[in-house]
Amino acid sequence: MIIDKGDKMALTTKCGQAVKVRLEINPKARRLILRLDRRTNEFVAVAPSKHSLPEAAAFAEERVDWMAAQLSEMPDLRRVAEGGVLPIRGVAVEISLDGPGRRAVLETHGSAPRLRVPGAPETVGKRVTRFLKAEALRDLNASVQTYCALLGVRMRRIAVKDTRSRWGSCTSEGVLSFSWRLIMAPPRVLNYVAAHECAHLLEMNHSRAFWSHVETCHPDWKTDRAWLRQNGAELHAFRF
């Protein structure tokens, strides 16, 4: 059988549980890798080249029970829709389909915060995503400007994306990228990730000097890093 990138495997554990695995190629990979795609709750077997795809498939098959155990710990996927609830800045917000204009509006007064979304039910996901991206970019801009001033550095620009494996990244050109899903976390967690990437403008590594810069910006970074490690999967569970 010819195995190619993008192919999907349906593996079965000893107990009969099905596990889906997608095969991918990454020339930068130095070895075979298994990672969980949080957006689809399926595993990806990564090979350095097309030639090693069969090895990646065998690698995944040998570890099917481990993958099943990992999946059992993942939260259920949640579809964003009218009447649903999602966190915004760490606070549970109900989605209502009664927006007064063309854009979603967050109402925080009263006992039950609401995100009022205009338009038809089938557009709720897109409109909520647009709102969350804009709010994330605004909060991240404020944090990054503050931390860049503290560290005496400059960034080139900020981008927000729906990244799968990283909450943030920094290029050697000074471009900072973040997951817009950080806007769903408590503000202190978003601030930690912003501090982390600003510190990379000085140190493109995770040395002691790097963590010293992070602490200058965000002294309680260990607590907020732990929150993200423990709760990050919940943020990726929402489907828009």
C-alpha cells in the first residue's frame, strides 16, 4: 500500500477504541513525532520525509493505546451557538442572537454577562470569532507595548492566529504572533504569554536570562504558565 501525506489511519486499541491518525511531513522534524491536533481531537504522525511515512504509520500503530489514553483526558468539543456559554477574559458569557448593529457587543453590566450577536444563527460562529480576534488583538497590543517599554525593546508587529501547538511565537524580525483564544483565558494569563514573547525579543531561547526578562514583566509567570498548561485544552475545545 502506498502511504502519502494527508492520509488518515483508523487504528483500534486492544479494548476496541478507535483512534484517528493523520500523516504529515515536516522537513524540519529530526525524528518521528506524534502530536495531538486540538482543533479536531485527532493525532498527527509527523515524518521528516515522504520516505519515512511508513515508519511514522508504524510508530503511531505501536502507540495506539497511549494515544487513546491521551484522548480520554481531552475535554469534549463545544459548538458555539445561540444560548451557549463561552469564557471571555475568564468570565462565562452567554451568547444571545439579538445584537443591535452589525458587530457583536459584549454587555458586562448585570449579573449575567452577554455577548449580543447580530445576524442569522448560521453566522454566529464567524461573528463571535471576529469579535474575539479583535478583542485579543486589542489586549495583546496593550500588554506588548507595556512590556516592550519595560525591557527597552521594539517589536515589528503583532498577529493573532488560531494556532494548534503554540500560544505565542516571536521571529528574529520582531514579529509576535499569538493565539486569539487567549482572550478566553483570565487577563493575567494573556499577559504572561505577551511577556514571554516580548522576552524573546532579547533572548531567542529559554535560558536563565530569558526567564529573568519574563519575571521583570510578569513576576507571577509560573502560576499563569501552570494555569495555561492545565486549562489550555478547554480553550481549544470550542468550535466556531
